[in-house]
Amino acid sequence: MKKLYFLLFTVLTFSYSFGQELMVNGDLEAWDNPTTPTGWSKIESIAQETTEIHGGTYAAKHTGGTSDFGQTITGIVPGTSYTISLWYKVDAGFGDGTDARIWSYWKNGNTNINDNASELRGPNNAYFDNNGNQWTQYSVTLTAPATADSFYYEVRTYGTAVVYWDDFSFFQEATAVPTLGVVSPGDGDNVAGPDVTLDLSVQNFTVGNTGTGADGHIHYSVDGGATIMKYDTDPIILTGLSAGDHTVDLELVDDDHNPLATPITTSVTFTVYEVQTLPFVESFNYTVGEALAAQPAWTNYFSGDDVLVEAGSLSYSTLNGEGNAIAFDGSGADPVVDYTPTSAGKIYSSFMLKVTSLEAGAIDGYFAILRTDSGDYAARLWISPTGASTYQIGISNGGTLTQVTAGADFNIDQTIFVVFNYDIDNDTVNAWANPALGVAEPVADISEPSTSTANTFSQFMVRQDSTNETPGIVMDELRIGTTWASVTPATLSIENLQTSTFGVYPNPVTNGTVTITSTSQDAMNVQVFDILGKQVKNETLTNNTLNVSNLKSGVYIVKITQNNASTTKKLVIK
């Protein structure tokens, strides 16, 4: 399974419906004939006017005798604001305040909800005076009543008055539309498991229980499973998720569990990864040909050709590989392993390395990274070609190679042992090539001060840059730790001891106890850590039985130490 990583930040904004004009032919530019403006339903004593106009080519001339001019507007949304406006001009000689006015109703079906829509008319009952025989606008913004489904828009002219009407408008104001979003994790994010928290954003919709005045609630499901009802906007906490991809689908629903008239849904897909407890040992004991990112501890950043598991292992001095190795070159995806965040002291990484080929035009390129939790490539390990089949090891704290190993070059197909670290307390990048094993930490072969400060390290990345920058590489026996000793064992690999001398069963645990076996009869120290790296048990065993009945269901890391041999195992408690 290829896992793609995208650096995304989800931005949620308020959502609004666009305002829209609901009046038909309000500008009176369309006429069926000289006495019938198109789209109007009540037309009394109306004539097309071409001289006294407010805008466009035509207006409507309205003569008296208590005559009406109007149309019905449907599709009213209760609680929505509407701006009702028109332009009028009362002919000279009239305009005593009783010659014309607006006469309209909110309606439910054929029933008038309020007589004459009295709130429309204001303190003067919306009677229009002469106003100096000038075109004058009348405008008011109202909220549709709870039961309204239509509006009857009418103006009336009285007696012998002559009134000109133009540019009617019934405008539905922009209204807030409910939105539902997942603030974090973002779609495509990698998330530490097995417990994941989803932070929600709900706008313009009140979430709550039935009968509390809420608009409704939330339905959600995980990986296509059963629908879960949620009656608040608190974060959703998912527990016990397995490593890999997971999808959460969410929807706003009404009190009867029905989708809204315009469905409001969202979905987020994220990848759960395992956080490894330090010290971490990786012998790549996986199926040959599989992608490294398909393994539980690893996740790809970006996309492209995968780093693959290769048959066989490497050996250096007294350090022998176990299981298989990994191989990569050129450009492609960059697999990452996450470990317990470390913000003080030092963070070390070591591995055996064999460069198998160099391109004719090979140039400097970094291939291994100690990465911070903020995404900074704070410590980079480089290969710097010196000839057609030779190279040196280099380091940097940025995108430019700054320091390389001195002395004899290394040859292709030569297995070397490399250690590099970041001294968090002193903000320095260091590296060693072929250091002595099983001894105290020597002075670094190369060192580079960093301008970065207050770092927290949480990831090791394998990087595939380009054909010229990333040669053919085989890597084996990766170790990550906080001490020199934890990454430079003097004898057989820790993984070798893990697979040949230690056993943990049953796994998953269902009865509260787990048996830890070893080929040695000596006492074992057993530490158990939760997925966040917190130690929850620390016991010395002489009878091979560890009681875990007081631990909650979930995934744990067990660190076993016996006679200077140490290993870590994943333990699942159900």
C-alpha cells in the first residue's frame, strides 16, 4: 500500500448564499403590449411610459381610481432578510400624501399572514407625496415571518392622481448557509495513532438535542461503519485506530435525523502511523519487494517511486545485520518513521550504508534527515561524489553541503557505518564515519553549528531527490536513540537478539497476562510505554510473566533488557 503525504492546512470560512433579485421584470423593460408589462399579475390602469422614466427605456404610468399594480413572489425563505424597493414620481398637481402607496402582504398559500404587511409601510403607511415632482426611492428591509412562503408585491394609486413607477426590486439578501468542516486533521494528513482527535467547525447551525431549540445535530461514520449521532460540536475522539488510511464522513441533519434541504456534508481521510519508542531499531525484516511505506512504522511523504525492501543484510566489523535491507536511488517518495518527540539532549541515528552506483554526472545530495516536529530538515546527511566510484560523507543544517569527511574516500559497494546526530542543547549537527563500536562517544569527524533553536525532533526521513543527487543506496540496521551507546552496539544487532532470543505471547493479550520468553534464564527488565511514550510499567521479571490487567485496551511498546541485550516489541491489549 502506497501512502501519500500532503502538507495541508485546512482553512474554513463562513459560507453565504448569494443575494438575488426575485422580482420579475422589475425594471419594466419588457412589455407584452403597451398596457401589459411582462410578468406582472395584477395590472389596472397601467400604460407604457417612455418619457417619465427613472432608468432604462420604459416606466409604468399609473392613473387613479384606486387601481392596483402588482405580482406575487414565491420561494420565500422564513427568517431570511429581503429588501423591498421601488422608484416613484407623483405627477405635478398631486401629492398630498394620499395619492399612492405600497400595499403588500406576506402570505402563506392564499392566506395573508399580516394585514397589508403593515411593517412595510412605516410611520406614514408608505403613502407617497409629491416630493417636488422628483423621482424618489422607497426602500425597506424586512425579515420573512416563520410561516411565509410568498409575498404579494403591490402598489396602489388613488383618485385622479397620475403616478409613474419604475425599477421595482424584491432582493433576497445574502444569507448565512450552514457549514460543517474538520479543522484537524486535514485531508491527507499523517496522524499519530492509535487515538485520533477530530476538531470540528460548525457555522450558522446550532447543534443540540431535540427540543432545545437547536437546528439539529451531526451524523458521522468511520470507514463506512455504523452512523453515530453527535449532539454537540466538541472534538470527536477516535480510539484504537489501526495503522493505515481512515475516512470519517460527517453530515448535518435535522431533529428527525433527516438531511437538510440542501445537504451539508464533509469528509476527511487521514493516515494513522505508529509512534516508535526510543531507542528504536529497524532491521527491515519485511517481505522482499514491498514498499517501506507499506510497513506499520513508516509513512511516505510526497509521492513517486517507493523505497523498497531488498533481500539480504549488511555487516560491518562485529555488527551483523538481521532480516533484510532497503534500497533506493534517484527521485521518489520519502519514507518517514516517527519516534518519541525529543526536545533536550541529543538525538542520534546510525545505520550501515553501501553506495552501489554513482551517475556519471553525480552531484552532492542529502539522503537521510533528522526532522523536527515543525517540519524543519534540521540535520541532513549527504553523499558527496569525489570520482566515478568514490565519495565522502557530509552534513549540513540547511540545503547546502557545508562539511565533508576528511581522509580516504569511500568506494562504491563498500559497507560503512555512519552515525549522525543533532545536539539539541547546543544546536550542532555532528557525524561519524566508521567509528569504533562499543566505546565511549569520540569527537565527531565533522561538525556544523546550527542557527536553529528550541527544536523538538520526532522523525527520521529517507530522501530520494534526483538521479544525479541520490545514488544507488542500500541501508540496513537503522537505529535511533538519545545516547551514543544506543546506536553503536559492539556485537550482533539488537534485532538479531530480538528475533532469536526474545518472544512475546499471546499478542494481542486478552487475559491480562503476557509471557516473555528468552533463551537465557537471567532476570529481564521490562518497561511498557503507551503510544505517546509515557512509561506505564517498569518491572524485573524472573518468571517470564508480566501482568498487564491494569492497562487499558490499546497499543503499547514493550522494551525488554537482559544481559546488555535490549529490544522493543509492539504489544496489543484487547
